[in-house]
Amino acid sequence: MPSAFKKALDSGKFIITCEAAPGKGTNLEKMKHHIELLKDKVDGMNVTDHQSSVMRYPSLGGAILVKEMGGEPILQMTCRDRNRMALQADLLFASSRGVHNVLCLTGDSVMLGDHKEAKPVFDLDSSQLVAAVRTLEKGRDMAGNELDGGVRFCAGAIVTPEANPIEPQLIKFEKKLEAGAEFIQTQAVYDMENFKKFMEYARQFPVKILAGIILLTSAPMARFMNKNVAGVTVPQDLIDEMASAPKGGALNKGIEIAGRMIRQIKEENICDGVHVMAIGKEEKVVDIMAAAGL
Amino acid sequence: MIRSITRQKPAEEIERLLDGMGRIFIIGCGTCVTLTRTGGLPEVEAMKKSLSEKGKVVTGTTVVPVACDNLTGEILGEVENQIKQADALLIMTCAYGVQTIARQMKKMVIPALDTLFIGKETGAGEFNEVCSQCGTCIIGETGGICPVTACHKGLVNGPCGGTNNGKCEIDNTKDCAWTMIYNRLSELGRLDAMRKYQKPRNHLGEPSPGKFAIPAE
């Protein structure tokens, strides 16, 4: 039986997903608040996996929480911290607890996070992790041994449409699809004309594409991303627009911009949906959706 | 030429390692560490001065020609008396040299350097790690560039999302291996090799610790 998220993807409706970010520690109140607020408004909630290589409550625990609260979790899994044995085991665990969507990522370098001396794993890469999901679904583990009780997943991966150079990124994108990715979330896109060019290419493949929307919270935050986040480019006119917001109004301006982009993507049918990353301000996803007319 | 690339340990760490040892003999090496200026004659002299200022007695110094050579023990025999007077040997060579000396001399050895990697000289005074001796070489399909080594994450199927204008997400002075591989294969008209899915690697091509013996005739 396909997951609710998979059904939504296949229905052809405009998909909207968001994030629920586990915190550092066992206090889950903020995450629960976001889940409560958003679970019935979105098609899936990504639970991030030690985002930016900062150690936190695990994504699997968060995904189970989303499930228990009646939401539809999308388990983010990076290859940074677990070898193939641990990754497979966590996939078994997830499926056994009703978590049937997984987003396979490489993971940021350990050096970018808060445990800079930890041993990086990267036993598998993201395309190999997608392939591992498909292998488990066939009732066998990666070593070819039979499983007693199988798994089912809707598996996705990511792409960076604004990577420079783009060609190696597209080759990897195609490998992820060949490995069995059913949906692709993109890194944040801000330049719709560039994104349309990417979609002209991506449309030739039978995969659902969700455009990444990162909420801009201020002009300095936009400049910071341009300088520090690989593959993210906020065009100058959007930075100027953020800077033009009245004092205390930058966040509302960011919500307006995110809403406008989502509306354009939907109205022009640029891709299949959006993945909204409000990065700590998940409660604003409701306002972004309202600004998008959703 | 390949070289053992080293970096001097912080002074505080050397001080801690030498704690309680008042008499020190210092050994440098005339090969890699002389080239990289981490354990040649000038560095050994500077270390002698620094330790003396900190109240240590330096019983002697020497710079052996090739510390990792098995002849090093014999060469150190020439300064046997000075070594005998020392509580420890402070060794300003790579770890291959330190271990060679440790095996031959009955003395505590203290490395003054950290050994970083085996580097290929890629330009004047520039060394890069291009092989990590993994035991399962895949560069026949990557245009002769090793992603296991040259990619920070050792990815074998293409770049991660951290690739940034041809540089790595951890350091914008380090090239993105997959940009280099793409460019090389593109030049060769062999991008098909990059499109090929690579299975998960065998990480135990030669289980650590590596061992090899020339087969008997």
C-alpha cells in the first residue's frame, strides 16, 4: 500500500511539504507545536537529520513522532553518520513504525557542524542509499540475505539546480533516478527563469520535482546564504526588496516573497510542488501558504 | 615524487609530551621534512633553542639522511653517548621515521610532528593527497583522478550538493574532485564512464593493518 505522501504525489495535485526540525535535547515541545500546526495542511513533513551536521534529537525519532501525531513523515537520512549496516537497520525500524517516506542525502561535512572531530562515515553515497532502499523492498539486504519481514518506502533524493558547474550535478541527478528515486526536492531556488531552464531538462524524466523554498528572514540573511551556502543564489533584486522592508517588517517581506514564488510555480505549472524550509520558523509556513493562495 | 607531508605539533602539546623529561635529544631528517621545512636542520636548531629556553637540557641534535631507512639505527650509533644521556628522543620526522627509530633505539620517542598524508608534488612547493591506498582502485573509470581521496567525502557517484564553483564545501582552496573528474572525462570524450553507477565500495580492500611479503622464489 503506498504511503499517503506517495498517493498525493501520484494524484497530480500541487504538493506542499515542510520541515519539522528536531532540537538539541529531549524537549520536543517546539517540534510538537509545529507538527500540530502543520500536519493537516501539508502533504508531508521532512524530519531533518542532524541538520548542518549539528547533533540533535534523531530524525527517526522525530519521524515517528510525526506519525504518532497523525502527520505524514518524510524521514531525512544522510550518509554522514551511519555505515550501510546502521542505515539498513534504521530503514527496517522506520518501516516497522509506519514511516514509509525517505529522503536520501549525502549529508554536510562533519566539519561544518558542532562535532568537528567526529569520524565522517560516507560508507554509501546518496544514490547508493536510494538503491539500498529498493534492495530492501525486494526482501533482501545489501549483502543478499533474506529479510524476515520487508519494508516499503516512497524514496526521494535532492538536486541543486543552481550548482556551478551544473553538468556533474545533473549526471548525479540521473543516477539517483536510475537508482529508484520517485521524487526530488531541490536546493533553494530563487531565480525562477533559471529554475524553469532546469525544469525543461528535468521534465524528460518520470519523477516528481518539488522546488525548494527557503524563507528569507532579512537582507543580511540572504547575503549570508549567497556567501556561505553552496548552490544557493539569491538575486540582487530580491535582496534589495528585502532591504526595502520597513523596520521590523523583513520577515513579512520574506513571507510575501516565498508566497509569490510558490504562487508562480503553481500557476505556471513549473514543477509538481514545493518543499518549504522555514528553518526554525516553521509556524510561518501557514502564513507562506496563505500568501501563496493555498 | 611523493613525500610524507607533516606539520609541527603545537608547542603546548610538545611541552606536555616532554613533561617530566629534562634531557632531550633531537632528531631531524634530510628528506621529506627538510623539503617541507618541518624537520630539517633549521627547524631542529630552532627546536633546540626553544627547548633550552624552557629549561630543558638538549644533550645533542642530529639530522639523519633518511629517517625511515633501516640504516638509521647505525647512523644514530655515532651519537650513542649523547642519546644515552637523554630521557627521550624528540623526533622531527614523519611517523615512518619515528617508528623506524623507535624500533631500533631503546628510548621513549616523542614525535614533534603530525604526519598528514603522503603527498604528490603537484607544483613548486605544493603537495596534494591524490591516493589513500585503499586497496580497491577505481581510477580506471574516473579519468585517473581518485574521488575516494580527492573528494572530502570519498563519493564515487558524483558530487555532493556542497560543490561550489569547482571547490569543496569545507575549503575553497581545495578543488572539487568531481568537477575535476567531469572536466577530465569531458576532454577525453568519456563522460559515459561518469554516468555509470558505482556500487558501494569495498572498504576493506586490504584490512588494516596492511601487510605484504614478497613471495618466495
